[in-house]
Amino acid sequence: MPLLKRKAIKPVPPPSTDDFEENTPVYMMRLTNEIFTNYEDYINRFFFYQQKNWQCETTGKSGLTYEQALESEYKEKSMVANKFPPQLRKPLLEFVQFQTTRIDGVVDDAFAKFKNVYFLNEEVNVSWDKATYSAVIRKVLPKEEWTTVHNGSENPEAPGQYLVQVLDQRGDLIEDMERIVDCSLLNRDRLAFNKNILRKYIRECATKENYIGAPWIVKPSLTKKYGIETNMPADLQVARDSAFSKLQKRKGPADPAPELAAAKKAKKEAEKAKEDKAEESTAATDAKVIKYPIEDLELSAKVLSEGGDDRVVARPEAQKDHSVPQDYFEAVVMSWQFLNSFNSPLKLSPFGLMDFVDSLSHTNDQHPSVMVAECHAALMNVIIQDRLIGIAKPVLLAAAGAVVSAAATPVREDRESSVTSEDDGSTVDDGDLSIAGQDEYVQRRKLPYRPINERVIVIGQGWDERLIPSPREGWEAVLVGLINELGSFDTIPNVDRILNHLVPNETSQREDVELLFPSLPYADKVSILVFLVETAAGTSTIRQYMEECRQELKLLRLQKLDLNRERKQLQAEWTEFERQESADNKSAVAERAEQEHQHSAAATPEPSSSHDIDSETDTNSANGGNNSEHLSRSESRQEKLKRQQQEREQVESRRHLDLLRQRAFSKAKLAEQKARHDARKKLTDREHALNRKEEHVDKGLRRYAIARIKPLGKDRFYNRYWYFDGITMDHGTDRLYVQSPTFLDLETLRTRSDRDKVLKRQKKEDPSGCLEELLKAQDQEITQGLIAERAAREKRLLLEKERGLDTDDEEMEDDDKTVTSKGVVVGLLTNGGAHSHLHPSKTVELLDETVPVEHTSASWSYYGEPEQVDTLLRWLNAKGVRESALVMAINENYELIVGGMQRRQQDLLSLLQKEQHRRSTRTKTVQATEGYLGYVNKACK
């Protein structure tokens, strides 16, 4: 049974039948089969069992719930019961009975006693002719039958010899494989007999009381099963009685009156039961004590008091970026992130996100965007480079009846012949399109006719024969050839429309393509860029760079471990230094106090010598002739003055010595202070150097963690927060982006029982959020998905009937029931809340089954001011599960985030000052050197 504070908790007694009427619903605890008539008592007991304060009785593991402790006990008991030899159980329990040593001593003694002792019908391992077999003990030979055996000892010792018979793989006895062997040739399975399993078996089968010298006592059920002696030896019984008598004396003398003693015992038992119940109720109440972090939406909103009024703290309103359509924001950010993360193999200079967005929106064909040309050319160059070295075989799909130019190289003719047949214009299966069967690129769907201009083939001809040099002239024509050959309807849905836009007629030239590319729709530009990014990601150049980044990350992580060890060592040295400095300061204070005491004692004035002489002279003159004899025996005045002079010289000598000693002490003190200052400076320099190393390693970890871009975390309403800087360039966006909840997050919110409460709370704490609109859109998506599924199934069944196939009518009926049951949801969405059912036949008309149902794209916003980040941190609650991780992540990157925002504000201010300064200059010549128009790819030069 699981233990709580090393004690077994008694189960709640079942309620009396008199407490409730017949057919009254009750609540039963699944783990303990306890029955409750009140739900509150049941849920309190349930939370009581869910606490991680329980301990497994068998293994001693703590920090478990009641269920986990039960599972641990069952697992250990099953393991012991399955592995421990049954023939060894009775002898072991007989040996353990009444042992008084600790568990470790009992285990060691039992292991030594039974290590070479085997019993009848026990399965063992036997060494037989230099091989090991599984065998069974057929007979334990008495000592008088011992003999010299093959491979055995010449003088066998106890415990002796055994007759064994070998078992086959199925566990059956082999008749002609029987032999007498010494115990030295036998051993048990290591997993079935070891000290660990002995300890577990003894703990499970025996108990020991808590007084000194208490014996191990086998449980009564096992003593009855194996016939083990239960009468305790006399000396152990005396010790037990003595221990209990001492315990009784500490508790108080026994009552001489039997009736009074019985009443007192009953009263104690009642009080104990009451205490146990109070303890259990206290433990159940403790279960209600919240242990943070918990679910964020279970926490109450933060309240701010202003002027006596309480106001709920709200999330700061994030700004919308209208320069990028919300449907394409993720694709644009993904492309920008890829171009900056892999700028080294792509040979691109880093650039900011806003400049990249502005360059995609550029439509002036007279002054094309250099940034767009550099990005497209860099991506196409890594693709062309693989084609040149033969990693991926090129595929050219021409329209039906198209004639390839004779100027094509023989290699291109071979490539064309591998795909198309010019005799009949039919498309031939091209088989494996890459070396070693690895398709590097998705190929165009092979259609007999495609609505594109045949001039596309001519303009894009030879696109993969050389890299695009700088300046990137003619990169648009290379793009046409690449899209025509490698693009597919899955990767670029509007591939034919794009090609027809770039090459509108038969007279189009490459110069026309250059002029027409800026006028492409924004969606087509983004789809082309995403296609190039996904294709370039599979090239050998990018893969090799990713492998280099992995190796660099390994080295940086090892350096990080070394720096952590160095940091711990430095902290230990700082602790020792501060301890020594504190001890020296205390000793210095004590010495200073002692010196002050000595100086004060030395400064006490002594009686003047002249005064003594005068007083003595006056006394002598007053005494007259009576003291003449005394003066003759005393010293003369000159001798006394001489003695006093010697004393003054001695005092002066001592003062001089004290001065010299003080100077030496001060000199030593200065040297000690200098050494301490040098030691402190050395430790400080080491700490600064270590900080620089850690900063360099952290920057490298961000630099090479190209494939580990993750959100910082989620808030209570499942909004995700992203910080895209700090990898290749520290100031790429200088913003903290916020993404609305995804489809799965909305599904989590939609299935909550307190959904309406959450929506009301969201309107108060996050007025700018659109959680309710997103949930409505999700409900519509689910309904449309059900309608589309119904329509597709009906169409499939109709086709089966037309072909004369058997259809499953029951499946159709079940489908009718499903759609009818979902009609309530449809009616709620279409009729504004009216519970009307939608007929299945009308349902099919609402949606074309050939149109896939897509999820609504998430909305994006951002924080661009440091004050907004601080307000966001005040709104977040670190006691929540999601927001605790989010707060920690924002605090770790706080300097980068806020520093980037401040840098951006300074750049905008300086740009505004420059603009005001040059109002008299020409605007056109200045603007061309700033922003995306002034971008220069220095990495390509």
C-alpha cells in the first residue's frame, strides 16, 4: 500500500445503508474502491490522491501520486514474483525469520549462505564440456554419495554435488543429458538471484518493528503457507517486552482499574480516530493549495489600483503591419529568415525585414530593385551549381508540338530525349530524375497540353548552363527557364499564369521580361520566392553549410560546458577570496582595538619626579634630625635622578621600538592590501574575460542555430510571440511579433467548458484581440469540412452505382445521421443562432466538393516600442504554465529586443534630421542611396 509520510493511510469506511435511500447515486474511487455519497468529499479525496507526496512501499520512491505508487508497487512485486526462484523462497524466509540485523546485513548473509546451495527441481545453469546449458536439479546428493566428477573438484567441499538434467530450448528434459556435477559448475541466472532482488523480496515478505534490536518477522500468510516457525525466541521476546514496557512508561502508568482502563483505551482510540480524520482532512485541504505554475486561464486577472479605483491590467495593443498582406506574412518572413540565415553560402549581405518587404512591393520598371535581383540570383545560383556538377538531372517539359532550338547543346538534347518523344509528341516516363534515386526537385506534372506561350522555352533556354554573374543582368530570363522546368502546380499554383505574364506573346524578348517582372502581382512574387527557397534548401551547398553549422554548434556547446566549469571555479575562488577578506578585516579591527587600548594605557599621566623630590624634601625637613638616620640609609637625590633618567631612556627606547614595529606592520599591511588588490583585480579581469567569451559563444550559438527558430512562448490566450533577430544580424526587424492562435490552439479553446467565460475575459484583458471571430471562423471551417466530406462520399457512391458496383447502404444511412446531427451547428452559423436542421441535399449545394477547405491564416502584429514590452511583461503572469516560459524567454532576450527597438528609434531620428537638413538638395539623387534602393551586396564582390 502506498505510504504518506511513511505511514499507511486507512481507506474511508463505506457508508452505512441507513445514511441514504435506495437507488441513490454514489461516487466510487477507482483506485481504492472507496464510496462517497457527496461529490465534494469525493473530489477532495481525489485531489488528495493526486498529490505527489506518496511513496512506494516496495521501492521507497517518493514524489509520486497514489496511482503511480500503486503501479510502482505492482511492477516491483510482479518482477520479484516472476524472477525469484520458487524453490528458494521457503529456505530464505526461514533464514530471515527472527534476524535482528539491518536489511543490508540480512541480504549479505543470505546471499553468502545460498550462493552455492541449490534445491530440488530448481532451474540452474550448468557448465557441460566447456559449454553452458540450462538444467534442473534432479537430486541433491548426500555427502556419503559424493564422488569425483568430470571437470569437477578432486576434493568436493560443502554444499556438495547434484544430479542435474539438461533442458532443451522449449524447457523439456533431455533424457540422455544427465550428469552428477559439483556446485562449482552450477550457477543461477544473474537476474533471478542477486542482492537487489533479495532485498526487494525480503522487504515484501517480512516486517520489522521500530525499536532497537527488533527482529524481522515474516508475514503471517507466508508463515502459514510455508510452515515457518512463529514462536519468538525467549531472548527476543524479553527484549520486545522490555522495549514495550519502556514505551508504556513514557506514555504514562497503566490504570489499575480494568473498567477505567478499558474506557480510557476506548477514549484514546476515539481521539486517535478523530486525529486521523483531521489529518486526512488537512491533507485533503492541502491538496487544494495551489502549486504554481498552473493553467494560465485559472489565474485571476491582475488588478491595478489608481485613485481608489481598481482597473484590470490589459495587454498592450499591438500594431498591425499593413505593408504585408496577412495571408502572405508567414511566407515573407520565412523567405527573409532563410536568406539571412544562409547569407554566407548564398553570398548575400544581410538586410532588414522592412527593406525586404518594400523591395517586394516595388513596381517601378525603370528603376528595378537591386535587392530583389540579388535575392533571386543568389537562390538560383545554388540551384544551377548543383545542375552544373551533375547532382540533379535537368528536366525540360515543352508544350505539345514545340520544337527545341537547334542551338541547344548535345547534353540538353539528351536531357530532352529522356523526357519527351518528338516523333509522336507524347510524354514518356522519365524514371529516376536524380542520382542515386534522390529527387532533388519536384517536377512538372506531365500534361499533353499546357496553356503557356511556346516562347517561354526559347527565353528560358540554357538557364542552367552558367551562374548568374554580378551585376545580375538577365536573371529574369533564367527565372523563366527555371520555373518552366522545375516548377509544379503543387509548389507554384499559378505557374502558368506567371509564365504568361512574363512572356505574353510570341514576340517577347528577354528585355521585355525584365520590364514585366516588377508588375507581377504580390502573391505571385511571394510564391516564386517561396518556391526558390524550398528548392534551394535541398541543394548540396545549403546542406553542406547546415552540416558545418552542426559541427560548429557541437564545438560551441563544448566550449559552453568548459566556460560553465570555469565559471563555477571562478565563483568558488570569489567565495574563498571574500571569506579570507572578511576574516582579515575582522582581525584588523581586533588589532586596531587592542592598539587603541594600549595607547590609552600608555597615555595615562604618571606623578612628576620633581614633585616627588619636593614632597620628600619637605617631609625630611619637617621631621628634622629625627630622620637623619633614615636619609643616610636612603639613596641620595642624585642617584634618584639618575635612576629616573634611565627609566625615561628605557621608555623612549620602547617607544622607538614600538614605532619601528608599527612602521613594519604598516608596511606589511600595505603589502597585504596591495596583494589583495592585485588578487581582486586578477579575479575581476578573469570574470570580464569570461563574460566576453560567453558573449562570443552565445552569439555563435545564435548564429549557427539556423534550424532552431522557435517562438518565445504563448500567453494565456494562446497568442504566440516571435523574435526573429539575433541570428545573422542583431537588428533585422527590431520588433517583437505576435501571432494569433493557430487552429489547434483554437480547438483547445473551443472544447473548454468555460469558453464563454474565457471570451468575456479576453475582451477585458485583450480588447484588440479577435479570439471570438477566430472561433467563429473555425466553426465555419469545421462545418464546411463536414459538408465537403459528405459531398465527396455521395459522389463516390454515385460513381459506384453507375459502374454497377455494390454499395453499402448502411454506410449511407450512418452518413445521413452524421450530417443531420451536424445540421444543428450549420443552422447556428447560418441562421444566427436558430436551432434549425439543414437538409443533406441542400448541404451539398453550399460547397463545391472539388474546392479544398483551407484554414484561416493567422493574423500578425508587432510591438515596436520598449514601453510596450515593459507593459506586456507587467500583464503576463509568471504563475501560469505558458506565461512563465514566455516571461523567462523575453527576459533572456530583453537586452536584444529593447536594444534593437532603441537603435531603430535613433536611426529614424537621425534619418529625420538628415531629411530636414537636405531639403534644398535633389530628392531623387538622395533617396536612391537609402533603404532597399541603396542596397549593395558586398558579399558577392
